[in-house]
Amino acid sequence: MKDRLALEQSRTVDAFLFDKTGTLTKGAHTVVGVAGAGVDDDEVLRLAGGVESDSEHPLARAIVTAARDRGDIASARDFRSITGRGVEASIDSDTYTVGGPNICASCRSPNRTN
């Protein structure tokens, strides 16, 4: 818990329920699987790790760590954070976007390659 008041108020709670996540059991986010559509899984992780390498988000750190564990990460430039949605960066001559479902609409822009 990050909220001190919530922690103090929890003394009156009889039971806590948790889902089993890496955050709870290991104290940090971890990547447990990668799936690429027409792209090798290692390549997906290499590219995502490159795009996320300048991000400070905890999920980004997990992606970068997983990518480095599998090998080199792509060298990205022109990093841009899209608040509440994800990030994008250029690798070679292509722009890649990494984020949650809310970023998908902006991925369909004509100047995007993926």
C-alpha cells in the first residue's frame, strides 16, 4: 500500500484478498510471456525493450529487463510518452508504439508503420 492512511485504516479489516501477480509475490512487475503476430517473440521483446528504454514506468522497466535477459535491446531515438496510453520511439526508420488498449486508436494513423 502506498497510502499511509489506508494502511492505518486497514487495522479494522478482517480479511484481505489478493490476486496472484508478480507485483505481490516478487515485489516487482515481470514479463511472463511474449506473443508476436508474424514476428519472432524475441524480436518483439527486443523492439519493445528499445522503445521502453527511456521510460520510467514500472511496466516499462519489466519489459526492458526481460529484453536484456534475452539479449540486446534495439537502439531507439525520438522517445515520446503519450500520457495515460503508452510510449513511442523510432528504431531504424520505423516508429513503434508500446502501450495498453487505449493506444490502439492512435496506432492507426497513416504515418505509423505498426
